[in-house]
Amino acid sequence: MSEQTDNFPDLGLDHRLLQNLEHQAITTPTEIQAQSIPLALAGHDLIASSKTGSGKTLAFLLPMMHRLVKTRALSKRDPRAVILAPTRELAKQVFTQLRALTSGGQTKIALLLGGENFNEQVKALRKDPHVVVATPGRLANHLEERSLQLNGLELLIMDEADRMLDLGFAEQLTLINKAADHRLRQTLMFSATLDHAEVDSMADQLLKSPKRVAIGAANAEHKDITQEVILCDHLDHKEALLQNLLNHREYQQAIIFTATRTDTERLSALLQAENISCAALSGEMSQAERNRIMDGFSRGHQQVLVTTDVASRGLDLLQVSLVINFDMPKQAEEYVHRIGRTGRAGAKGEAVSFVGPKDWDAFKRIERFLQRHLQRAVVEGLEAKFKGIKPAKPAKKAAPGKAPVAAKPKPKAKPKQDQRSRRQAKPSLVSDDGLAPLKKKR
Ligand code: ADP
Ligand code: MG
């Protein structure tokens, strides 16, 4: 990995944790780990951010485990640490990493997900786990039902904290905070995107004099991910482009993000008809179904996953080398998280976004957020008539209230390759004016 400093032993971690890391062949801390771990070990509350795929999970799991193995519990029955994550898939993944870190040790752990059997979870809680990983809604249910108490909680950790607020979990977070309200509690918040007024006010409520660690800005360019934008006219055009990309690009696995569940199912059926092995995942499915699909995809049973923002956060799927935004996400931060499903742990990835007239506003918001112009690409034989929407003219020139109009396509010289048949159409990068072909970087 590129961003390495110090050694794990220099960070002051317990030797059992160091041994465990050695077994996992994890040798050098990433920057976020090198900076967060000493602060967390010193007992500080923390608001920490760094780009997707930079190792935030271990940045909170390691100091948490250190505290648990080095100090005595405040309570014999209550969990000592709770880790919250916004989606079931992410909670499960954090749990798997925790299980690897605690293997062979004494630490008891439990996973509490929404959509799964409540009574089984009550049974698991009766075994007095030391660490509970949960989605916030289900954890709050257990507090309300009194199958769980948090008076002895020593560490409250929130992964993808901003997403939990977006999903409307503020009330549950407040409830959890109140249930574990004592002087000795340490609270850690992590995400790739934390610069939000809402996050600040939640942090004021939950954290005590937190230290801030921010490695790079949320909108900083992710050097391992090549990003490009393809303009589109309508749904059929997007579907033709999708098939073309999946047939012509080289990738290990791909994730396609769409706006709705109906789209995930329609596109998945369309790709299957083209003999592309593919699965659809959405938040409305049963948990058993969601688990089955994620397990299959992470084992490489399918090459393509079509999904909604339910899979945009945190998921660490190392074989994903291509992300396609079939529709643009409404929130600019979600773009950063979606494309962050590739380019993980130093690997290279590609992100391609389809921008049609309906996506234009969202796309412009994303470019403003990134403070960068995303590179435009065209697929020969599948060029769009749509060329973007010009901003409304300043008030003195435009009639008041006049809606923005589509820019007329610039007259352009016909590229030679136009003669090529549509079947052979291959994606190629062009410069921003849509003219001179550029050589594609690999
Ligand atoms: P983030 O939460 O920042 O998006 P993750 O914690 O999911 O990133 O980690 C991304 C990947 O990097 C995981 O596969 C993880 O095992 C790996 N990883 C984490 N820390 C290290 C490290 N110090 N050295 C090598 N790989 C690491
Ligand atoms: Mg993460």
C-alpha cells in the first residue's frame, strides 16, 4: 500500500494483537491507522476520516481490542464495546474482521442485524458478549425490550456515521447514547465523508472533546480510481452502453448502481439474457436473500452485482475493479462511497458514470463537491445527442424564471472511426470538448 508510516509495534498495541496481525499478513499501518490508533489508545474520543479502502476498520478495531484485553470490565454482563454500522451487509463485514482479530482469544462477540430472528439474538445476548456489532435500529429495539443494557459500555464506535444520520437513525443513536451515558465511555466516529453540519451536531451530543483526524479531504481525488463520465440520451441508450461496456472492458467483478429496486431487477435480467453472470441486490429483499446474494458475489459466483445505495457504503470486495453508476446518486457524498467500492487497499479501479438529462443536476452537484471536472468519454457508435444543460443565463439577459435549455451540440469534425460498425463499437476516451481522442491510461 502506498500510504504507510510507522510499524504496528511502535503504536503500542498489545502483543497478542500484533501476533494476530502477523498471521493475517498485515505488516504496516496505513496512515489513518498510524494516526488514529495512538489517540484512541490514549483514551480520546475521535472523529476520523480518510478515503474509501484505506483501512478504517482496523483503525477502530485495534485500539478497541487493546482496551478490552488490557483493562478490566466495568460490568460483567453488559457489552464493553458496541460497533454500529448503517447497513446489515457492512455490519456483517465488520463482524467478520472482528472475528478474525479475536480468533483464539477470550473475547465473546455478537452480531445483531435488523431483519433477523429477534429471539435468537436475545439468546446470544444472554451469553454476555463483550463486543456487539449491530445496525442501530435493531440495537435500539433490544434496548427498548430490555434484552440489552449498556450501563457498562466502555466504547461506542460508529462506522459510516454520516450515513446512519442520512438513513434517519438519529433518534436511535440518541437512545443508545443515553443508555450508555457515563464518564468513562469513549466514542469513536469514522467515515470517508464527515464534513456535515448534521454530523457536527450529532458529534456534539455524543463525543467529549474529540480529537480530529482527517487524512485528505472527502473530495480529494482517489488516485487509484480512474473516473469518467459518459453522456446518455435515455434509458435504452443507457442499457446499450451498459451492455457495450460490460462486453468490452476488462474487469474482474463489477458493481452497477441504480436508483431503484425495479431497475436492479430489470437490468439484472437484461444482462443475464446477454450471458453476463449477474445478481441483483436491494434493501427491500429478505435478509436471507440479501445474505445469499452477497455471499455468492463475494465468492465470485457472479461477475456483476446490480444494486442500489444499500451497497454503496463500506463493503470491501477486493475483486471489484469496475463501478458503473447507471444513474447518478442524489447526494454527492454517495458518489464518493459508490466509486470507493473499487480501488481498495492500493488496488486500481475504474468508475464510469452515465449522465442523462435527468442526472444532470446531480452530476453538476458532484462535480462541485469534487471541485473537479470529471473526464468525459464516448463510446463509438453510441454517442449521445445530449450534450449537457447550460446554466441559466444571468438575470439581466435571461427572461425571469426561464428554465435552463439543452445546449446545442457543437458542430464537430466526423471522426474516422465513425465508419466502424456498431457491433465493434469500443469505448474510447476523448478530451472534454469531445473531439481529440486521448490515450487511455491503465
Ligand atoms: P475503509 O473502511 O477505509 O474503506 P477497510 O477497513 O474496509 O477500508 O479496509 C480496506 C482493505 O484494506 C481491507 O481488505 C483490509 O483488510 C485492508 N487493510 C486494512 N489495513 C491494512 C494494512 N495495514 N495493510 C494491508 N491491508 C490492510
Ligand atoms: Mg469502512
